[in-house]
Amino acid sequence: MSRLALFDLDGTLADRQSALSDAVTGLFRSRALSTDAEQWLRTELADRATASDFVRLQDTFGLEVAGADLWREYVDRMAAAVTCRPGVLEGLSRLRSAAWTIGVITNGAGDIQRAKLAGTGLVDLVDGVAVSGDLEIRKPDLRLFELAATRCGVSLADGGWMVGDNPIGDIGGGQRAGLRTIWLRGRRWPEALPAAHHVVDDITDAITILLNETE
């Protein structure tokens, strides 16, 4: 089996939730916006963020500042706030040393997802990145998995692994792509979805499973 490992970004390799809170708080303090506007944006950004969210923020609350300017500031703040634990970075480095090809496949806008990869240092540890905004499609769409493999310089036909926290997007999508899967427990598992090959409580446990692979 190919030593290809595709990882989800938000909630798997990187801590999006704490970064989201810090970025939104910083944005609203710098722009002196209302608490109603802040709560509205936190709700809208709960799962993902795009530039259009900030245009709607401007329109909904009649803000003088342009939505595009708010978006750019949010991207910068997220890139500064998002973190990836040292143990995760070390684990990915060990995978690379063990001749694994590492890719990131993530839903979201291209500019903010790549800013997160740069801000966390992950960009130096991956061979290819596929972001849903690149094709205007989202996991579990097979085309996004194919793009990730292509950008890693390999083929999905050779197999590999998908690691993520989203049962449908990551695990269901990985299964559809013919990959073995590792689910990072947390979200509710849909009853109709076939089981992942492994279930872990921490991303470092998933990396250990891959390192122990001898196939």
C-alpha cells in the first residue's frame, strides 16, 4: 500500500476553535463593533469562514468598514492565533523521515486555510494541499481527494490513509476514495456510515498507527 497519509486541517491538525475565538475577539476590539455583531459573526463562522460572511456582516449591521477589509484582518488574525501542538509537528516530521507522503485536504477558503498552514508551520511538513475553495467543492467529494493526491505527486489508485475528525467529510470521503481511515473521535458518528479502520482520541495516536504500519 502507498505510504500516502492525507490529513484534515481544522479540528485535526490545528485547533480552529480557540483560534476562532481569539481572532473574532481581536477583530471586534480593533473595530469597536457591537456585541450583537460579534455574536452574529461567531454563529456564522461556527463551521467555516468565507469572505462573503464578512460582506453579509457589513450589510446586516450597516458597518462603514468594507467587508473585504474585515475579511483580510480576520485572515491575518486567524493565521496568528491558530496553533498546532509541537507533538503533532514532531510526529509529521517522523512520518516524512519514514518516507511517508503527507497531504492536507480541507474545506474552506483557500486564502485562510493556507494562512493557517503557514502560521502553524505545517506548510513545511506537507507535500501537497487541496482546499475546497480551489474547486468550489467540499469533502466528501471524490474530486477533492483526487486533487490532494495529485498535488502530492501520487495516485489514489495506489491507496493510502485519510485521517480526520469529521465522520462524513473525512472518513466517508476517504472510504469513497478507496483509502483506509482513522477517525479522531469527537463528533457524533452516523449510524449508516461504515466504521473507520481505527478510532483515536488524539491525533498523535493516529500518527503512531501510521508509523507502525509495515505494509
